[in-house]
Amino acid sequence: MGGWPVSSKDIPTLTQIIARFAGKKVLVVGDMVADEYIVGTPTRISREAPVLVLEQREHFTVPGGATNPGVNARALGAEVYLTGLVGNDPPGARLRAKLAELGMRCEGLCCEEGRPTSTKTRILAGSSQLVQQQIVRVDVVDGSRLGNGSQAEMLAYIERTLPEMDAIIISDYENGAISPAIIETCIALARQHRKIITVDSHGDLFRFRGVTAVTPNQPEAEATLKTVITNLASLEAAGQQLLAGTQARGVLITRGSEGMSLFEDGKPPLHLPASNLTEVRDTTGAGDTVAATFTLALAAGAEMRHAAMLANIAAGLVVRRLGCATNTPEELIDGVEKVLGAEN
């Protein structure tokens, strides 16, 4: 699909967009997740079963799920407001503490009696001399719909907060927070107040008709369309079907090592190669980086193609680091200069 459709002459435009990220207000609506990491050093084989025994060295919590696009937007200079569910339990307490430490606005987080915080615990083995390897992940997730009380709290917060936002991200991990009422309210208010609203969803994308853009990865796009993308023709057909079905202004399909493809109504597709294929360490959370960067760029007045370029470069930077990583504006500008300078 060719190389980058831009060169070093586009660097000033992209850096000016990044400079306008500062102070943008972003509301993230979705499934809040505590990503917990237990890191241990292998010491021996257990006598009880043929498994490793690890001596625990670290145990820490980082924001995951819908909090991760929020953390990415915050790292890029935005003011971030969250609404969703965080349980009244130890993982929830650790998650809230981390969010507060990062300067996130957590007034919209609600709690439901008896419902746990969605938690994904990754157990990694390794030593200071070895690369840490994930050996198992344990999930605690209640995927049922939120109760009427929790949903009412979220709706009230959205109605109160959304008119003051520059952009809204709906982050749907299918853990129960994104109900039809939440979708309808977010889209109606965003359209009424002319706000940017984007969707990153693991579920059916056709539920989100009338948003600014959707940012699925290729398997999510295939699942919505019940098809398989095998070549350029099927990719472009899928992009057009998603545009029509979501009635969005844009569809950005991320494709891992194949890069990403932007589809806009009335414009030819834009296919961007991956900006980093040689230093990939961990792809966890890269989709959230794309959603946050793309949304912030649109909120900063960028054309969709420039927003997609920035999102692509941002994803290429975070996959070099372990876990759900983020970029600062300075790191993103440096990435732009390196990627586009190399295209000169």
C-alpha cells in the first residue's frame, strides 16, 4: 500500500496540532479496569504440581480499560474526566489512588454494592538479568449490565459535564457500562453541542450511529461486519460498509503490523504503514493510545488525515514499552520528526 503519503514538510502542521492538545477537556465514558501486575523471580519447580514457584518482587496497579485512553489523553496535556464503575474493593481503591495521582477527574466514577472492580491480573516471571515474560492472566469481570442506580448516576454526570467538554471518548470493553441509554445520551448531547465524539468498542459498532469517528482494530471491524478482511479490496469494502453503518464522519481501522487505514465519507482511503516494526516489545493498550491521540487531534482542529498520522506515530512509540504506555507531547513531536524526517 506504499509509504507515508506525507513528508518532512508536514512536520510543522503536526507539531502545531500537538501544541493545541494542552488544556483540552475530554470525557471518557466506559468500562473502568484495574490492570494489576505481579512480578516474581522463578526459584524452583513446585512439589505440588509441575509449575514454577515465583518469589514475588513487585505488585502494582495501573489504569486499564476505559481509564487507559484517559491516561493517554492526560499525558498529552488534556484535562480528563471519567465516568464508569469502580468497585468498593482493594483493586478499586488502588485504581482510584493511581487515577488521582495522575490528576484525573474521578467525580463521575460510581460504585455498585456487591459488584467488583473489573480487574486483570498479569503474572510475570523473570529476574533483573532476564526479560520478564507474562505466564498467566487472571480476570475478574462482571459483564452484566449496571444497575439502574449506577446507570442513573452516569447519565446525570454525562448530562452535567458533556456540554463543557471538547471531546468524548466512548470506550466499550463489553463489561456492562455501555448501555443503549448511555450511547443514546452521549451521541445526542454531543451532536446537540457540536462536540467531537469517538468510539473504541470491542462490540457491535453499528450501535454507535452518528458519532464523529470509530477506531476499531481489524478483528473488531470483521466481527461487526461478519466478514474476513483478506486483501486491499476487502479492506476498502469493509471501511465503506462501516462508514455507512455507523453514519460516522470517519472510520480508522488499526491493523497491527500492517499499519492503519482511514476512511472518510466522500474521500479516497488513506492507508498508513506501521511507523515502527523493529522495536515492538508489547502491544498492550496501543489501541487506547490511538483512540486518545486521534480524538485529541480532532478536538484540536486537525483534519482527520493528520489526526490519523499522529495516532499512527503515537502507537508506534508505545509498543516499544512494557504494559499500557503513554506519550508526552515532547515524545510525540520527537516521533513525528523522526518518522517524517526519514520519509524526506
